[in-house]
Amino acid sequence: MDVLLFVALYLFGLFLTFSIHLGFFPKKMNYPFFFLLLVGIFISIFIYRLNIKGLIFQPPTIMSILLYTLITTVVVLVCRLFKNDILTSRSKLKTSMNGVSMLTILFYLIISAPLQEFVFRSYLLLIFQHFHWNSMLFYVIFSGITFSLAHIFFKYWLISVGSLLLGMLWAAVYYYYPDLLFLSISHAVIGLLIAII
């Protein structure tokens, strides 16, 4: 019963997110729905008595720092290689850095990227461990797909495919080296890079 409740609530949260991004609800509902999703996550942590300390407040290791730095560097180099393709397709993206305030950038760096990593990596791994779903492959695929679907609002295939692959790569590294700090830094740097190209 617990497993079905978790799956139903997780899918409902994703449904609400996609409904907003696809225009079924007004855009101004995005933040209240996201807030409700976070409240639901923290309630489930309390109900299931999940130990978040072990996955969130883990001290970084040399290996985790190296892996997250390598991932970030490779993505930066790939973006530089395909810069012209990204720039020519920029008109397809609805977002740009024009008119974005420094406060918005700080919000992304300090709150949004770490929260996304908590939701799509830490929380999912906690749930997988709680329900004894010990398949690393299933965790990596599930994390990557949900992370990619959460970025569907860009309505551009390159962002969806990139976030799928990056989400799976981050999940695979996080599975062995649960370092939320450097994972969030990697996410923030890559997100800002893509936004300012």
C-alpha cells in the first residue's frame, strides 16, 4: 500500500507540473504547485521516517568532487562545440537571460538547483532504499526520465534529451557518491551556462 501511495503521489505531482507547463493551468500556479510538491515530499520523509542526514549532509569525497567537476567540464566543452547550433535554435526556447534580474539568478543558484537535485536525486534514492528497490539501473533511469520531464516546459528536444542524459549521469554518480553540494554546484553551473549562451 505504501508503494502505491508513493507512486500515485509522485505521478500526481508530475502531472500537475506538466499540466502547468503544457498550458492547462495558468503559469502563476507553477510556484504554488511546486511548493505543494515540496510539502508532500517532506511529509513523506516524516511519515516513512526516512534518514535524510546520510544522503544530504554527507561530506564530499575527492572522488565525488572529481566526478562532478568532470561532468561539468565535459558539458561545458560540448556546449562550446555546439554553440552555433544552440544559438541558432535559441529562438525556439522561450527563456533567455534578457531582462532576468540578479535576484532571479541568485534564486536559481542558491535555491532552485539544490532543490531540484534534492527532489530528483536524494529523495528518490531515499525512497528506493526505503522500499528496498535495490536496482541502481532502475533508479538511474527513473531519475533521468523524471528530471527530463520536469524540463519539458522548454519545449525543445535538445533540452529534454540533454536533461535526460545529464539526469541519468548525475543519478549514477550520486548513487555511489551522494554529495548534494557538488551535485548542486554542477547543476547550477550547467544551467547558467545554457541560459547565457
